[in-house]
Amino acid sequence: MLAEKITKKLQELKWTQADLVRKTGLASSHVSYLCSGERGSRVSLETLKKLSTAFNVPLDFFSDENSHLGEMTTSSAG
């Protein structure tokens, strides 16, 4: 689940959600939703790219056996 991957990475890096907001440029409410899992499984490719860059991980870090990056929405979500 995306929320679990984000929160685990935040813990590993000893970052707060506010740190992630600063490093990605995403709205704090968006980061909060991503971390809580309230957004569901559909996340924009733009958001994933920002997370990937901030965490210094490949895009496929956020995929799992139940999802495919090709199915992610390309709309801008924050």
C-alpha cells in the first residue's frame, strides 16, 4: 500500500510530513491524505515522480504486485 511505503520511508529518513511537503512541493493536505491512505490507490504520475525524487528511489518503488504504474492517472493532483 502506498501510504505504508511513504510512512516507512519517512521513518527511515527521520523526516516529518512537513519535510516531505518542502521537498516535493505538494500541498500539506495532499501529503497528509497520501500518508493516511485516504486517497485510495489512484495517484497521479506527477505526484509519484515528486515522491520518487524526494526519496531518491525509482518510480517502481511505489508499485506492488496488485498495481501497475502504467495504470496510474496522469492528471495533476497536487
